[in-house]
Amino acid sequence: SEGAGLGDRFLRHVERTKLILHLVDVSSISGRDSVEDYKIINRELAAYSEDLAEKQQIVVATKLDALDEPDRLENLREVAK
């Protein structure tokens, strides 16, 4: 969102879309926090453009077959509302 690198080119590309589809890994295998990852992406969208932040979004939880902590999915579901 700061005008440099691949991220900037990606965000310019995303501006042309009608909606944003987020694929979010909810498994604990990667060691990442799926809710925090989702929030980070949305902060970047908002920092780049208010129009991007307001685009319709669909959030898809991935790696459900490796979901070992059901709360991870529920937490993402609550935040994505």
C-alpha cells in the first residue's frame, strides 16, 4: 500500500475487480493466525484505497481437511461477518 514493489502492482490489479475473494488457510499447520492474516490484508486494502476496502468480499476457509482446532474456523467466520 506504500507505493512500491509487487504489492503495489497487485493492488492496482485488484482495483479492477468487482469483488475480492479471500482464500484463508484455517489449519494450524502453517503456524499462522488466520484471523490476523485476514485483518492484515484488509488493512492493506484500506491503506491503499478506500474504494478497495469497500469492495464486496467473499471469504473462503481453506485446508478444512487439516482443521484440528474448530475455533480457528469459528473465529474467522465471526471476524468476516
